[in-house]
Amino acid sequence: MPREIALGDALVPGLLILFVVALLVLWLFDSIAGRFGLYRLIWHPPLFRLAVFVCVFGAFALLLL
């Protein structure tokens, strides 16, 4: 994956695209986990969501290297 992506006349960092993709993956995971009641088993759901986001974004960022 290129380090910068041209959108129109602007160069957008690849990490920004991965950040948006990670947010979409988190939103999908959050809706599935909420539907099946996973958050009833977790002590602090917002902290869990943040941890999942960091893991997903980190995994995507490592793919950029």
C-alpha cells in the first residue's frame, strides 16, 4: 500500500485511510457484539471498545509497513 494516496489534488496519508477503515470495522464489531449481548460480560465496555480499536488499527498499520 502506498504511503500517501491522492484524492483529487490532495495527498492523504495512508494511515488516515486505515484509521477510517478501523473505525468501520469497530462499528461492525460493536453492532455484532451488542446484538449478541457480549457487553454484559465485560467490566468496562468503553475501555474494551478502545482496546479493540487500538488492536485493529495497529494491525492495519503494521500491514502498511
